[in-house]
Amino acid sequence: MAQIKAAQVKELRDKTGVGMMDAKKALVETDGDMDKAIDLLREQGMAKATKKQGRIAAEGLTEVVANDSAATVVEVNSETDFVAKNEKFQTLVHNIATAVLENNPSSMEEAEQLEIDGKSIADTVASATSTIGEKITFRRFKTLEAAEGEVIGEYIHMGGRISVLVKLEGGNEEVARNIAMHVAAINPEYLDREQVPAEIREHEMSVLIEQAKNEGKPENIVEKMVQGRLHKWLGEISLVDQPYVKDNDQSVGQYAKANGATIKEFVRFEVGEGIEKRKEDFAAEVASQMK
């Protein structure tokens, strides 16, 4: 049997919201497998659906730059929020985004070799690390290009904590920006149900089946109930099916259609999502309770 560490218990608690002892028990029963422990807690009705990568915020900024036919969003990380508010850091982020938009690289490796004032982005970031005194990382980028008849809307939230791009066929920039605001607020995982991979659907179905069985539901109604829950879950994670944040009486897809638009693509960057920050000494806090 795997030895369960206090840090694992804290991670599971953070991802599921369950109590410490319930988290420890789930890890023991699944031999320390984090994903299986999350599924077990969900099947027991103790944890809500959760992404497998918790969004533990690192610091830094996202930035959007655009021209008449394209828009680019980037994320650049720092160690502290204090540095993220530094004018030099903000200028660096803007310059990186501009270089990416103007050159349209196809990969991070290619992007890092783009030049800013005669130096590659990789070297520029290394210099910034030395000058600012914190580790600076150019983490990711995404560029959306608009063909004829398409528009791109952008929305930046909380000074760069979240940045969103939305591309529409038809409509206008105002409609695209309104949908981008919705994406920033609600954080859909997919554009529509068809984009949800089969393996993700099947995994969710298996969890819902076990959940229903553990609730003591009769076998003859489990399938119908699970299908209903799966339908609801797919609507919750799909942008076009979500209730529009400014008008819950219509879905986002209906709002777009009413304005002569079809949503083609979206991208949402939130600072630090999926990055583990430096951990506190949680072990000492709970060591006595772990015995």
C-alpha cells in the first residue's frame, strides 16, 4: 500500500472541498491515485465535478493585441503579484504579444526565437529575470485569424488576470466582446457538445452510473437518470449551451444567432491556471491528525 503524504491530502482537499479525513481515506482506498480518489469521492456524492488540474494561481499577466485581421493572447508569468504590477514587466508582456501577432509563429519554440529590439524573446525573458530579480516565464500564446465575414472580439478582465478572444462568423465586434465577457466569467471547457472527446464522455458516464448506484436508485431507472445528468453536464461545459450571463432566458448560442452570428472559436487564458505555486508546510499542521 502506498504511503499517503500530507501534501497529497491537501491537494485532494483543495480539488474537492471534502474534509481531511475523507480525503485521506479516499487516497488510501485508491492507493494514492489522485484521479481515482477524485472519482471515488464524486461517486460517493462527497465531491462536485472538478477539473483534474486544479487552477492554483501563479502570478503574472495575460495580454491581448490585435490588428484588422487577427488577435493574439499571451501569458507571461512572474513569481509575485508585485512584479506583475511593475511597468517594465507589463511592457515586456506587451512586446512579446506584439512580436507574436506580427510574426505568427507556429510553436512556442519558434515564438521564443522571435526578436524584440534585436534580441530573441528567450534572451529577453532571461534578461528580465536577471533585471527584475524573479523568474519570468513566457508560458503560452494563441492567435486567432479572421477570414472575410468573420470578426474577433476580445475581453481583458482584472487588468490581465483573464484574457479572452472569441471569433464569430457574422455578427460584429460588440457581440463577440459580449460573448468573450461570458467566457471570462463562466469558463466553458468546449465550444459545443460535439467537441467533448468520447473518452471524456465515457469517463463522466461511468462516474455518474456509480454515483446513481451509491444513491440506492433502482436499476431500472439508473440509465434514464444518468442520461439526464450527462445531458445537463454537457450543457454546463459547452459554451453554446450555457445560459448567457447577461440574459439567462437564452443560451449563448441563441444570443449569437439572434445577432446574426455563429461562434467559431474561443480561447481563454487565466493567469496561473494549472500551475502549482510554492507549497506551504501543510504536513506539520496536520501530522498529528494523520496518525
